[in-house]
Amino acid sequence: MLLRLGETLDAETNRRVHACATSLRAQAPGWLVDITPAFASLTLHVDATRIGGDDPLRVAHDWLAGWRARIDDAPVDAHCIEVPVWYGNEAGPDLADVAAHAGIAIDEAIARHATGEYTVAMLGFAPGFPYLLGLDATLAMPRHVTPRKRVEAGSVGIGGAQTGIYPNAGPGGWRLIGRTPLRLFDAQRDPPSLLRAGDRVRFVAIDAAAFAAVDESLL
């Protein structure tokens, strides 16, 4: 079932999505088995066999209608995660282009990206890939017309008005400005994704030596 809260990609609508997800998780009946937040909607995974009756989806619909009528503006269940990033050089081959597009120096581009306050609007594209709202508008830049065939895991990129992090190596068209040593997705970890929809993210600039020194056993 799809619960749509708006039609636009904006921070306030996305905040309401995550507030609703928090409220639903706290009140969820047994038949509501999973909740997947997106930019402006929630996908609700329903097990109709747990509801029973002649019209289980109508029962679910009526419960949701009642829930929406009594919902408070619940706080978002979120964590704040610091993400170290080695900016530029081979870790961020597009950083100079992003700075030039913005008409600022490279150091200023790094500072603006690293001082931003970001929210994980949703996870998608690949397991654990966070779409982050909160990018300084001057750093916005279109994706590459022709995507790269390989982007390294941990690469931090800019795609339009958003920034994101590639959890695994693979093709991608975002403008790469740096790389984090953190492992964003590990199928053997519980939970497998380091970031959750609704979490807040703060980037911290590090150098090549600090990047190389990260103990992967701690990730």
C-alpha cells in the first residue's frame, strides 16, 4: 500500500514522511510487516493473511484512515552520523569541476559541503545508497551525461541538488568529490545499512593518511 504525503521533493514533506514512519512503527499491527520511506511517500508492506476476513485490504485501509485522523506530529526516530571524507585528488576527481561550476575555490567547495546539515531522505538505487537533502545550493551540479563504468565504494557525489554516497563499487553518474572509508552496506551486519532513512549526517574532512589509517574492523 502506498501512503503519499506530497508531490514535491522538499525538506518539510520528507520530514513528515519520517515522522509518520516513526509513528507507524510504534503503533503497527501485526499485519504491517515493513515500512519503506521515500521522498514524499511511505510504502507499507502488508501481510493480508494476518488480517483475515473477506476483505483484508479494506480492513488495512480503514485502520490507516483512523491512524491518519489521530496521528500527532511525531518526532523522527533518527541518529546523527559523522562521515569522514577524503576530498579531491583521486578520491574526488570531479571536485575541481564542481568548484568551477560554483565559481568558488576548491577549499571553499570542501568547506561548504562539509559544513552542511544533511538528512537521509531515502535509501535507494543500490542497497544502502543514501539520498541526502541539505546540499548548499551553490554546489548543485547536473550528473554526467555519460556515467562512469566504475565508481569506487564509499565515493561521495553530487547529483543535481543532492549529495549521496556509493555503498559499493559499480557504475554511476554523480559528480565525485571525495570518498569515505566507512562501509555503508554489509549484508552480514545487523542492520546491514549504516544509515537509515531519516538519519542526520555530518561530513568531516580528512586527509589521505587518515583515510588509509581507518581500521576496517571498526566499520
